[in-house]
Amino acid sequence: MAKVRFLGHSAFEVEIGGKKILIDPFINGNPQAPCKPGDLDPDYIVVTHGHGDHLGDAVEIAIKRKATIIAPYEVAVYCGNKGAKTHAMHIGGSYPFDFGVIRLTPAFHGSTIIEEDGTMIPGGNPAGVLIEAGGKVLYHAGDTGLFGDMKLIGDRYEISVALLPIGGNFTMDIEDALYAAELLHPGVVIPMHYNTFPVIEADPEEFVSRLPDSIKGVILAPGEEYEF
């Protein structure tokens, strides 16, 4: 059995393969966050790209908990230079960890890291992530627009749970996320990246109600979890 806990925005805590994995731990500054960075004790942290609402508190948590940050190469180098333990990957790459396999998928977005003084650091390519362990597959799309190779991802992997952005403006909106769900054909879809800020307001009930009967929609309030 695996489970995923929603931490608001696009942040999740996943328990799978006997390990705890944080994805995009934007906690400080996240009005939806149900916890503080110090409350989290992961073994690994996956960062999909360098934007502050995804890189978030990854470095602080990784250093405190001696967790390993798994990220696209440029983001991993940045985190490593800040003192965190890292494992660098890139799009299309996979690696067998002690809990299962991580694969990075494309995502259509940006990844520039902006320091507190306004300095902008190139973050390479953004990514989505597939986590495969114990016969389960979780797909976190990262920040992305709709793209045709989601069909390839859905055909190639039997996705148990897909975490898809629905808020529009920076990512897919509800219409595109519904189309993405059909391309991916997962067992379950959980919406994310909505209602954190006014510019990404969206109705998750509308999204879930419009999914095809073959796909179960689950809405998680921050702090709630889903077992799969």
C-alpha cells in the first residue's frame, strides 16, 4: 500500500516503498500549507523545477533531515552548492533508488531560480516525475501545459495516481487537464496547483465531475491523504 498527502499548491508527501518522499515542498509562503518545514521528515525530496513555489523549502529540509534532493541536473547543482545532498537526473532518465524507480518526464514550463536579491539563475529544463514502486506508479506532472506525449506516458506506464495542475495561467486549466487525464488514463487523478493565489483560481469539483467514468477523481484538502 502507498499513500499520498497533499501539502497545498503542488506539494505532496508520498509514502511508497518504505520511504517518505516530498515533492515540490513549498511550505513557507504557501497559504495552503498544513504544516511547517520542520514538521516534515523525508528520506528523499523531488524538485520538478527551480521556481520558488516548487523548490520551496527543499534545501532547508534536506539539510536538516539529511534527505537527498532528486532534481533535474541544474537544480540539483544549485541545491548541492547550498549544502544539500543531491542526485541529479534529466528528462527521460531513470534511476533505481532503494524505494523504487524515479523517471523524469517532460514538462512545458520554465525553471529559472530567483534569489532573494533578484539574481536569476538558469534552472535548466522543468520536469514531471514518475515514481514506480511495489507495483504502483505515481505521476506528478510538475508545472506544465498540455502536450501530446502525455499519451505516450499513459501508454507506456500504468499510472495508479496522476497529480495534475488545473489552475490555468501558468499551467493547464481545467479544460486542458481533462484532456490530459484522457491521454494519461490513470486510475485516479488528484488536482493540484489551484487556488493558492487569485490568478490560479479554479473549481476542483468541476474538474472531478467532468472526468470520464473510467477515471476516479479525488479532491484532497491540504493535510488530507489518499491510499492507493
